[in-house]
Amino acid sequence: MSTFLHQVFSGLATGGIYASVALALVMIYQATNLINFAQGEMAMFSTYIAWSLINAGVPYWLAFLITVTVSFIGGMVIERVIIRPAVKRSSLLGVVIVFIGVLVIFNSLAGWIFSYTIKSFPSPFPEQALFNNTYVSSHELGAIITTLVVLGILYGFFRFTPLGLAMRAAAQNPVSSRLVGIRVGWMLALGWGLAAAIGAVAGMMVAPMVYLDPNMMQGILIYAFAAALLGGIDNPWGSVLGGFIVGVLENLIGAYLFGTELKLSVALILIVAVLVFKPTGLFGKVLVTRV
């Protein structure tokens, strides 16, 4: 029973990371109806920025805030400079290729600047397990709390602030939003900035668990895709819940059925199953077209 509970709580911790990345994917999808295949590499590069600041003597939480800010600005720049022209001038396949190109660029830049040597990344949480529990480490528990805090901040932002409401309107109905004076283009750029900032938080939370290297987010991105599809690619809350579900299933199935070598297969099976049997996910919207 103790081993089972440890697998569940550990799954919730890793699921929180998947939920953060899935939330970033959903935010970009809601704004543009596109999947950002470079989301994981953007998060990885942001984590390297934090690592550089910490190694330069900057306190962890100050480096955290600087990294989130830089990532937010970088996400907006990528949308304005790369993604928007590609969407206007290219086909859907062309845009997908641009996303893959951005992925490769970030991966190569990280390897060129920081090398492909595996590096350790500090945790902001104490080494000793909180509340003297034996099921989850303090960092794993901190990662879960961080994910829930980010989700709460986003909920408050989109529900109660004029800017958040404008971003929701721009994502749901761009034409009507332009008619009432909302600058839809800037709302989309802000959405990309927020997604990049959320990805940076996820990268800094996952790096102490898996170590820091240019390829650290590639497997995590697959789990995040599974989480977003399972919860509903158009539902932020669903994607977060999907992340926790995927994390727990990954640990339990990997521990009791497949073994750790085939844990990634869990995410791939979930992706295929959702696309085949319930494409809208557990909490996604079902669109009905009258003809």
C-alpha cells in the first residue's frame, strides 16, 4: 500500500508539470487554433536562462521572476516576428513546419551556448520532506502547489480583469472583438507571452527532477499533448486535470504493467485512444453544425 501511495503522489507531482505545459498548449490553441510543437523547447531554453542567472549569483526567486518576464517578452516577440507572418502567408502545413523549425532552433541554440552536458538545477524547496511524509518529496509537493497557484492566477486574470476578458473575447470571436475596439493582434501576442511564461515555470519545476539538458522537455511535451487531448484541447481546466490523470496513470501503469522502459507508451496510447474514440477529450466542447 505504501508503494502504491508513493506512485500516486509522485504521479501527481509529475502530472503537475504535464499540466503546466498542457495549459500553455491550450492557451495557444485557443488563441490561434494551432498546436505549438516548440513549447517544450521554449520552456527548456527559459530554464537555461534561470540556470545562468543562479550560477551568476542571483537569488533563486529573483532569477525565477526575471526568467518568467524574459520568457513572456520572448513569447510575444516569437508570435509577432515568426508565427504571425507564417500564419498570414503559409498554409497549415507550412505553419507546422515553422513550429518544428523553431523547435530545432531552440534545441540547437541551447546545445551550442550551454553544451549538451547534463547539469543539475537547484530546487527552491527544502531537501527534507514536508510534514514528515514518506510519499512525496518537498520539491514534488512544491511543484503541485506551484501548478495550482499558476492556474488560480490565470483564472483570476481571465475572469476578473478587463485585459483577461478582452483576451478571451479575441480568442472566441475575433471579428466581433475587432468591431468593439479590441486589438486582436496584440491579444494573440499576449496569449503567446503568457504561454511562454507558463512553460518557463514548468521547465524550472521539472529540471530538478530530470536534470537540465537541451532534450529534457521532449518526452514531457508528449505527455503534455496527451494531457491536453485527454482533458480537452479547448479547456484549460480540463487540460490541467488531464495532466494529473496522465501523471498518475504513467506511474501506476509503468510500475505494475509495462515497466519503466515503456512508460512513454502510456502517453502515446492515450493520444491515439482519445483521437479515435473521443476527439474532444473529457471536458472539451462538442461543436454541432446545422446544415
